[in-house]
Amino acid sequence: MQAIILAGGFGTRLKSMVSAVPKPMAPVNGRPFLSYLLDNLNNYGFQKVVLAVGYQKESIINFYKNRYKNIAIQYSVEEEPLGTGGCLKQAMELIDEDYVFVLNGDTMFDINYHEMAKLETLSIACKEMYDFDRYGEVRMDSNHTILSFEEKSFVKNGYINGGIYYLPKNIFSTYRLSKKFSLEKDFFEKYMYELKIKAYLSNAYFLDIGIPQDYKQAQEDFKGSKALFLDRDGVINVDYGHVHTIDKFKFTDFVIELCKKYQKEGYLLIVITNQAGIAKQLYEEQDVIQLHEYMINIFKESGIEIDGVYFCPHKPEDCCDCRKPKPGLFLKAIQDFKIEVKDSVVIGDKLSDLEAGYQAGIKQLYLVPSKYSIYPVNFDYKKLEV
């Protein structure tokens, strides 16, 4: 399946809270809102997503590049405002299947995409609501064919447009349309009786972050992620000692499949590593940053999204709070991503890795066989067979 996400809006109503990034990139518990949408599509097996970008497009392109987990990412760039219809028509040129899903980049509607696709016709996902006036009402007949889109007014009980469309790729080909037009007003409403639009009804979770109140709600609704915490040297890459260059960075035989397994089960993937070579002046902090960019990109090529990388630049004698076995970096990641420690996992090749996780409250601890000695500890752990 393929999708287009409309991610080029200005987000005027949200500017009081988020002004530095476009609305789909608004941070929700340390992650862009758009990442949650892509997570959902990834879980349903989407293979390609076109991001229709415009306002502050660089922040989106530089963040996602050309892949997110198992999804290939392409960009349709809106050089001037084209309206929802105009930018969608342009983005359709990058779609190579007969039908495509279209989503708004500021709305989460957790529908069953496989079920909606079974309609095999032009359709709009609609959500039943009570006592609302923020959205216009969608009216339909007994066969769920849409009859009208009503203007915003108070409705005791009715259906709203949930912002997800299932469209034929060639939907615009037989209509004379201007370069700039509204998908809803200038197309759906104008040609409603010709199009015979079906409503796909769903009572799934729905949230539009377009106003400050619902953006705050997203912070509550999306918190409580679980995470897989990975040591770097010895777990992600072969530990040759102070690895800091690409030519010395070799992935371990097991880490790709390991990460795929946990990512499929909904875990965030977070790397926490000691890099004392910086303090020892064996290499610069920028060397570590560049190496991690390389690592993240290689993971991306395998459909794996690394959600965070934290490193300690200090020597043991510096007595910092961030060097494992101290839990400082774990605690920072837990705070940044609103992580539930009871559901999270640590994998390391040294007991100090596990000790740091244990001090942060994580109880699922796994040790990868390595050259490092095992010593008595006051917590339980399991050896990971790799």
C-alpha cells in the first residue's frame, strides 16, 4: 500500500505553542507528531509514503530523508501554496499503484486501512461524534454514500470527515481543475453526485492537533512508550576498542534482526554508549556524531528507525552522572520520550550497561556474551543467545 501525507500547512492556530517547525513536526513527547503517523502506516505494511511538503520543508526532508523503518519516503515539494487539492494532484505523480490513501499530517485517526481498502472505491473515513461544533457534519444515505458536507454548527450526534481518503490515482484526470484548488470545497463538494463518495465508518481513536487544547491532549495520549536500550560497542558494532571511524565500524551479526524484532513489537530503539575516547583526546566529539549519523543511515536502509542516541564523553575518573554504570543518560532518555520503564529492555555486553538500566528502574536486562568479566551484582539478568 502507498500513502500521501499532506504536510505542507502553516499551522496558524498552533503557532502560539509551536512556531519553530511545521505543524506535522510538532514535538509530542520528544518525537515529531508525523513519526506517530508513519509508525501507524508502517504497522499496516505500507511500503511507500509521499510527503507533500511546503512550509519549512527542509525540517521534514532533513529529518526523514528517504526512509522511515520499512517505508520508502519521497517528497512532493509545493513551491507555492496550491491548496489541498493542488498539492495532492502534484503528489499523485509519484504514486505507482491504482489507489492511494491520503492523510492530513496533523491528524491521527487509527482506522483499519486494510478494511477501508476493501471498499475498492473513492471513500472518506468518517468518525462518529457527539455534541460537536468544531467540525462540519458529513451526511450520508443508508448505503453510506455521502450526500453533503455541512458547514460547522452545533451537532448533537453525527459523523465528521476524519481526514483520511482512499482515492483512485487517476481521480483528477477527467476534470478541468485550476492549479490551485481545495480538495474538499472545489472538488468533493462540487462534483459530489458524479463521484459517489462512500463513507468508511470507524469509531477508532481520533485526534487533530490543530489547536493548542488538542496538542496538549496528544502529550497525554501518546506517552508511555516502551523502549529497547542498546549499548553500542559490542552490541551494535564489533568492539575493537575506541571505534570512531566508519572503516572500523562493523555491525554485529545479530543486531539487525534483533532490532527488527523489537521494532515490530512497538519498541522505540535507543542507543546509550560510553565514549571516553573523547575525554582521552583520542578523537573528537564531532567524530562520534558523524559515526552515529552513518550508523543511523545504515539502520534506515534495513528498515530500522533509531529513535535516539545518547553518549557520555567522560572518563571514569571524571565521576559524571552520565557514564554507565550511572543511570544519567537512561533517565534523560526516559524523560525525553516518556518511556514506561516496566515495559522496557536493556541489552549490553558489560554488566555496567545492565547496572545503569537497573538503576533507572528497568528490570528486563540481557547480557550479550563478550570478552568482559562477569562479577557479582545485586540484580537479575539473562544471557542473550546470539
